[in-house]
Amino acid sequence: MIPNISEAELEVMQVLWKEKRPMKIQEVLEALPDSDWKYNTVGTLLLRMEAKGAVSSVKEGRTIVYSPCIGEDEYKTIRTRSFVQKL
């Protein structure tokens, strides 16, 4: 099942999908276009997304890196199908 993620979480997911590599919180923050979010905001979003099963984390030394658990195409397909069914 694809987790339901918020608009803010989707912005973070789009960065992870675009970069196609595990990323640190600071890297995600720097890659967010036109964002005035703080480090803690991005960290909180990633923690929530991990709890939902949308991302996974791995500790590398003293830092944690995050990777998407679902593919962009898979997410779009299922969300589109869900939207059409609601209509």
C-alpha cells in the first residue's frame, strides 16, 4: 500500500526521487527549490515519512541518510487511480 503523504512531504519526496541517492537532511534542505524551511522542519518531515513507510533511513557514521521506499512512477500511478475513483 502506498502511504498518504502531505504536500510538504511530497516536496521532500520529489528531491529524493530526483537525486536518486540516499541523502542527509542538510542535502535535502539545500535541494529544496525556493524553500525557507529550517533544518528541523525537513528532519521532522522525514521522520513522519519514515513512520508512514514512504522513506527509509540508514545511519552512516554519525549521520542518517534517507531514501525513498516507493518509486515516483508507482506513487503517481496509484494516486491518480485513487483520485479518479473518488470522482
